[in-house]
Amino acid sequence: MLNSAYTIVQLIIGVMGCLLTITCFVPQGIKTIRTRNTSGLSITFPILASIASGFWIIGAILTILFPFTQNPNGQASINGVIVGSTILITNTFTFSINSIIATIKLNNVRASKRLGISEADYCYKYSKTTK
């Protein structure tokens, strides 16, 4: 239970960080999903961000299951669960968004190569923004 000011502050900071991090990725994800235009995006970023989020997800799960500290009665510390949960939620969202962006980007690159045109030309010709 949340019984100390420290735990409440930790929860507030974790939730704010979670919300702000998710907010950073959502606009690009929405724009990419709506338009399918990825010509201005580097493939490296969403792939590396997805991999990094995957590692954070694993770390968060381990933090929840095996927290660093325990209460005097031997139970897991609520702080570990709070920290782990905010990290897990944040990185599940960012992993999902970046995986979708990477998939759309890779599909556009593959389709443009198949047609023998640049990705920018492919996106200009076939993206939803030009229709």
C-alpha cells in the first residue's frame, strides 16, 4: 500500500514520465498509420527503439517479479511494483508504436524496390495523403 510520501512522489514521477514518453511517440505513429508515408523516416530509429523497449519490458517484468528490496515481513516492496509497472506500461506502448512504424517503413522500402522507384516517389504516389 502507498504509505509514505516517498512512494507517492515516486508514483507521480513515474506516471508523468510514462505519459510524456508515450506522448512523444503517438503523433508520429498516428501520422504514419494514417498516411503510410515513411519517406522522411529513418528505419534505424523505430527498429532500435523497438529493441530497446523490448529490453525495458523484460527489465520491468523482472523488477516486478524480483524487486530489489523487500519489506521486513519478507513481502515484495510496493516500490518495485510501482517502478516496474510504469516502465512496463510505457515501453509496451512505445514498442507497439515503433514496431508498427518499422513495419510500414519496411513494407514501403520493399514495395518501392519492387517497382524500381525511390521510396519517396513510392510514398508520394501511393500514400494516403495524395489521394
